[in-house]
Amino acid sequence: MNDPEAFVSGLKLLGAGLAMISAIGAGFGVGLAAFGGVQAMGRNPDAAPIIQTNMILGMAFAEAIAIYALAVALIIIFAA
Amino acid sequence: MSEEQTKKGFNWRKWVIYFCILAGIYSAFLGPSILKPISPVVVLPAEPTGLSIGGFEITNTMLATLLADLILLTIAVFVVGKFMRSGSLVPGGFYNAFEALVEFLWNTVEGAAGKWAFRIFPVPATIFLLIFVANLVKLVPGFESIGRIKEVHHGYGYAPVLLTKVGNLSIYTIDKAQKREHVAKEGEHGEGHVDQEKLCEACEIVPFLRGSATDLNFPFALAFIAVLMTQVYGVWALGIGYFEKFIPIRQLIKGGAMGAINFIVGILELILEFAKILSFGFRLFGNIFAGTLLLSIVGALTAVLVPVGLYFFEVFFGIIQAYVFYLLATIFISGATVSHHAEEAH
Amino acid sequence: MEKLGINLGFFLFQVFNFTILALLMYALAYKPIVRMLENRKNKIAQGLEDARVAAEARANAEKEAKAILQEAQNNAAQKVREATERAEIAAREIITQAEAQASKIREEARMEAAQERDRILLELRSQIASLAIAAAQKLIGEALDEKRQHALLEEFFSGVKSGKVVVLEGVELSGASAEVISALPLLPHEQEAVKRDILSKMGEQATVSFRVDPSIMGGLIVKVGDKILDGSVVGQLESLKQSLL
């Protein structure tokens, strides 16, 4: 408590780490998309290109959550 | 005769490869004892290289981007141009590989956009090629490791060690064992006090070249262009009616509750358009920056063998990120050329 | 923002850089390559089309060739069959001719043989008569006068008695032809007598043929149509045997 600056920077790091918890959800989302996509491609290999495109699209949206978290974490560390 | 020659060439190549492997093993085991691996300083902003054009300073990520541009334009002028001038129909050599890549991109765009493909193609294709080349060229040794040595502004630095001297150019490295704290000196911010003779006390290395995608400006610029071009192509294809996707006034007037909901959805879509820039940009930046960080940290921990696997990983991720960026841009742009109402009609 | 490294100048530099690069790449690489791809696709499609047409033409030619070959084979087979048939017909004709000739030759030979036999029998006739007379003389022990004996024998052999055919006496005959069978060949004057006698009964238009059959031993058999007048020795012996038994 004798160095408030160090205390604040420590809290910043903690907050950045906590922000990245949302990566769990994004990971689940990406995994689910890949699971569904691969299963669908296995069932219907002819439609693989369309499924792949949509799978990557879905993964991108799921991943976006983690990216927002990353942005928040970066802003907390460097900009806040 | 030719068979013998190829055999001879193969042997020669084989010995070069053996030598490289041996040298690699030797330097991998002896190198760390000479050059201590240094855990890198995490810096987000691109560092200035000291060069400037008309007062506009050039950062190291800009230099890397320009290098990627140069590589692409060299291919375009010397490989594609030469082939086109030869008038041959049968591709061969490096041109064939480049054409296969472009053909792959073209097929995807054509599949997504149909008759709009040729007008759309330059944007996603350039996005792909630029990210692809930038991500791969970033992995060349010397990137992010060779640079100017300078005094740290705050935090810790390391003591400089003279490595070798070529002419009147001294080459230094920094010694990880001698960690030094930055001492705020008087007149540090002053002009002309930059010590040419006397070297820095607590030093860090500012690389000449740094991966383009590790600077937020590069992915955000590409994301901005992708989203902007989505609107441009949307207006080109559908006229001013394109903007009804965002502000569905007609629906608000026509249908009661559903119209109101659609209006709000349209506003959300407008917000989503800006969110796209963010997600596009941070996805590329996050992946590549994390990759760079991972490589340098693992390299500082174990200099032998493990970074090789991570290098493969990085090559793979560089290509995948380029492809994802390209694919999403293609889908968004080609989606904008299709009428929103037409989709609802069927 | 400054700490994240986002700088309007750098950002605009990147946007500008991308725009320039995209335009240059469009002019230098994308346009020629995409045009080349289209060009090549068209060329390949054209080539495939050409190949298909050529293959079709070749298939047609092959079909035609096959048809021509088939026709030729058919023709050849037809020719062979015809030739075989003709040859068979010719062979059959030759065989028939040869058979006919052979049978003619055989007939002729038989006729000649019969004539020869008749001639020999005629030559032998007088000797047989003399022999018979000698035997009769020995048998009955008395000699008839020479002239009577001869007349008797003549009558025996020819069945003609004093210019009249014995068998025909008191018989009505009608028909177109008559056949006269004798044991030994008849002498010309006997034939004449028989002929005259028969013709007087049957009319002038009728024909008379003569035949020699030694097995009847003597006398005459006259056949007119299905009527048989048996004046032969064998016939008389037979009827004697019938009456005796």
C-alpha cells in the first residue's frame, strides 16, 4: 500500500486476465462450429465447400467474442 | 548424362543440407552461451526506424509492409509480366504456383459472387496476398531481432556487449545477465544530447523490421477497407436502396410491431458493421501478435528444437488468418451485392 | 489510442498503401491471370468439344467400316454358297448323265448279248432238231420219213402248223400289239406266217414282236393285252400234270 502505482498496475493486470475469461465461451463456440461442420461434411462430402464457408463464418462470429475480450484486455493494460 | 548431372546436383544439395543441420545443432547448443536469449519487451505501438519522408516518420511495421508490397509487385511485374509477354498458354515454374493461388482465390470469389466476381475480386485478393506475404515474410530470421540499440525510456534494460566490428560499424548485442534499471538522467529529452560516442547504459533493441500485423494500424486499415468496400459495392449493385438494410424506414411505416422490430434490427446491423472492423482487425492482430510473443518467449526459454515446431505453427497460422480475413471479406462484400428484399421474397 | 499504437497518419498510410497495391495488382496480375484462366478454360472446352466430335466421327467411320466388312463377308458367303450349289448341281448332272450312259451301255450290252444268244440258238436249231430226231429214232425204234420228221420238229419249235398258228385257232383276238414268245428263234418264213395269222385276226394296224425264251421248251405263247394264249410245251405239260393229279 505504500506504492499506489504498483497497486493500480497490479489491478490492471488482474482485470485484463479476468476479461480474457470470456475466451472460454468463444472456445466452446468455435469448437461447436467445427464439430457441426466436420460432422456435416462427413455426412455429405459433396456439400463440403458450402459447409466449410458457413463453418468459418460461424467460427469467426464466435471468435469475435474472444477478440472483443482481447481488445478490452489490451485497452486495460496499455490504454486505461 | 542429364541423369548423372541431377544425381551430382542432388548429392551436392544433400551435403549442403547436412552442413546446415550440423551448423544449426552446433549454434543451437553453443549459441546461447555466446548470445544470451532475451525475453522481448512487449510493445504495441510500432517503433520509429529513424527514417522519415518529408517529416512523416516511417515505422518498422511500415517498412515491413512496404517489403511485402515490393515482393508482390516483383512477382506481378517479373513473373506474371514475363509469362504474359511470352504468350505461352502452358504455365510453368513459379508462375504456375502463383497462378494456382490466384485461381484458388478466383474460384472462391466466383462461387460466392457470381457475375460480380470480377469487379469484387481485387479487394479480397489483395487482402489475402498482402496478409499472406506479410505473415510469411515476418518469420524470416532477422525480422524483429536486428535493429538499433537505444536507451530504454522506462523500466529495465540490459547492458550492451560488443559483438564484432565491420569497418567503422560496431555490432552490439545485449547481455541478459546484466539487467539494469533505467535511470532518469537530466537533459534526456534534450536535443543533441544523444550520445554518439558513449553507448546507452540500459539498452533495448528497436528492430528495423517488425511484422506488419503486429501493428494495429495494418489490420485495422485492411478491416476498414473491407467494410468500406462492402458499402461501396452494395451501393454500386443496389443503388441508394442498399442503405435500407440499416434504416428500414419503409418497413417502419408499413408494418406495426414487426416493422418496429425490423427497424431496431437494422440499427443493430449498422452497429455490427462497425463491430466488423473491430473483430476483423483484432482477429488478425491478436493471432499474429500472440504468435510473435509466443515465438520469442519460447525462444528465450529453449533455443533448441521447440521453436522449430512453433515456426511451423506460425506459418500455418499466418496462412489461415490470411484465408479467414479473405473469406470473410469475400462473403460480406458478395452478400452486399445481393438485394436484402430478394432474400425475403422467397 | 496512442498507447495502442493507433495513429491516424500510420493508419492512412496503410489504407493508401493498400489502395495503390490493389490497383497495381489488378492491372499487373489479376486482370491478365483471370483473363488467362478464362482463355484456357475456353480453350480446354474447345479442345474437349473437338475431341468429342473427332471421337464421334471415328466411331461413325468404324461403324461404316464394320458395315462394309459385314456386307463383303455376306457377299463372299453368298458367292461361296452359290458356287457350292452350282458345283453340286453340276456334279449331280454329271452323275446322272454318267448313270444314264452306264445304264444305256448296260442295256445295249444286254441287248447285244440277247441277240448273240438268239443268233447262236438259231444256228444251233438245226443241230438240235437233228439231235432230237436221232434220239427219237433210238427211242421209238422206227424211223419216220425224213421230211415228216422235220415238219414235226418245225411245228414243235415254232408252233406253226401248215402256215397257221396252232394256238390261235378258233380264238378271237383284239388289241393294238401282240407278243410272240418262242423256245428257239423263229425262221423268217415262220415269223412271216405267225405275223400274218395274227394280223388277220387283229387287224392290219396291230404290231407284232418276237421274243425267245428257251425255258418254254417248244411251241408258242402269244400275249395280247392281258390275254395269254399258252401253246408252249411247258404249258401243255403243266396242264397235263394238273389233269393227272
